[in-house]
Amino acid sequence: MRVLVMGAGRMGAIRVEDLAADPRVDEVLIANRTEERAEDLAARFGARVVPWPSATATPADAVVVAVGTDAHDGLLEAVMPQGLPLLCEKPIALTLAATQHVIDLAESHGTALQIGFQRRFDDAIRGVRERIVSGDLGTLYSLTMTAHDHTPSPREFIAGSGGIFRDMHVHDFDLVRWLTGSEIASVYATSAVREHRDYADFDDADVSAISVVTESGVQVLITGTRHDALGHDVRLEAFGSRDSVSAGLNTRTPLRSMEADLDLNSNPYRGFVDRFREAFRNETQAFVSLALGEIANPCPPDSALESLRVAIACEQSVATSAPIRISEIS
């Protein structure tokens, strides 16, 4: 099996490393606008560089799109007519119309499009879902979710990120839908700039809080920060009528217990790659399985569309200081 990776940045490097380690993959191809960067990456993992201008016409069995969001549309439109399985990093696009356009293209060309929501592939989070689906948790009452970056984003990232709801919290919205098996009915969101003024320059925020209600009635509380002095903190708790469970609470969780009776904050996570490195590996392996026809799509494109819809609803909630029903976002 031959897999083409478009992009040699941080995410491209992760995909190349994991594909090169998968015995089902015979060859990894890399294309990047800056060919020197592709060559360095290829040398590290025994991959082969293909020229960027002709990359989308290069024979391959599957394609990974790991470039900036603003370049997704053109690459996806060039690759999709071949009908090849595609793994696209989130988000597909920053608007509902552009996202829907890509989904329509995928359907028309019979393209299996997997979206890069790596948290679905975290072993502990999957364990929480298994307990919900199996009924071991009983009636699911509520979820609490934490999403704290370790270091603030650089200005150039903030400018094109889409904001805290579209960039950061889409992961949380995807998990809410995936864990509960229910669409999100309404949100009430607040946000602010508490410390890092760069975010204010782009009408963004460094802190956020979101109250979510699913159509099935599950109550969800989500908090986010763009800076956590101790480390990268992503975790969740699920509370049900029979049990309560957590994911992401372990010795590496960047948190200090004032009772001092829990072994936390030992070698704390330093970033999202550190926190989810094994999840990325699991995700890439799942994509290979999808490309080989061994499994159904574990993260179909509606996950990107609906999570973006919820993010836009959060923005409207902040603007109006009112709850927003997701059905109003079209």
C-alpha cells in the first residue's frame, strides 16, 4: 500500500512517522511546498519525496492532507476525483458552506473521508464511551470537559485559527456527539481575554466556558483556556446513575491537589502532541484499516460539519449573551 502525505509540518511529520511504522504500508510519499523540509522528513523515515506541483497526480492508494486549513479546499478538490481514501486534519474548512461543499464532493466521487479528531482514538476516552454504550454507566447524567493549552498561541496562528470555539472546542463538541450518541440541541457560551492581549487583537479569547444540552437531555459543562501554567490539560468526567468515570486524570495531569494525597503533576503533558501521541498513532492505523476496506469510517465528515455548527452557535451566544439552539445555525 502506498500513502501520500501532503504537508511536512508538525502533523505531517506525525503521520509520516506512524505510516512508516505500519507494516501494511509499503511506501510513504511526501509532498510539501518547501521541498527541503520534505526531504529532511523523508530521510528520517525512509519515505520518498514527490514534487509539490504534481503531487495530487502521483499514483497512490490513500492520501493524508496535513496542510494549513486555508489550503484544504484546493487539495481536496484535486484529489477527490480519484476516489482515494482521505485523512484530512480538522477542520475541513472554517465555514459551513465550504465544509458542506467538500462533503458533497466526497459523496459524489465515492471518497471515504476521515476527519482528524484524534481524541476519539485515546484509549481512556474510548473506555468512557464503551461504558456509556454498554450501559455500565447507567443513565448518563452529565459530562464535564476540560481543554487547557499549555502555552499561548503565536500571533500568526491566532490570525488564521478561526477562534477558540472553531479551533479548540470543536474537539469537545465532536466528543459530546460521539460519547452521547446524540446531537447537540443548544449552547450557552461566554469568553474573555484574561491575560494574553494578542487574542483581543483578533477578536478571540484566551478563556471560555460553555454549557451544552444534547437532544437526549445530557448536560455538559466545558471550560477552555489558551494557557495553563502547569501543562497541557485535556480530560473529562462522565457521571451516570450507576457509575462515574474519568479520562485524562493521571500522574501526568498538570494539576496540584491541595489535599496532597494524589500523585498528580508528575512529568506533566507539555502540548497536545505529548498528550495525544498514542491517540494519533491509533488514528493513523485506523485510517490504514479504512483504506484497506477493513473497517467503516471511524470519523466521518459529518463530525467536522456538526462540530463547526456548534462552534458558530457558541460565537453567536457570546455575541448575544443568550442561549442558541443549534437548529438556528444553517
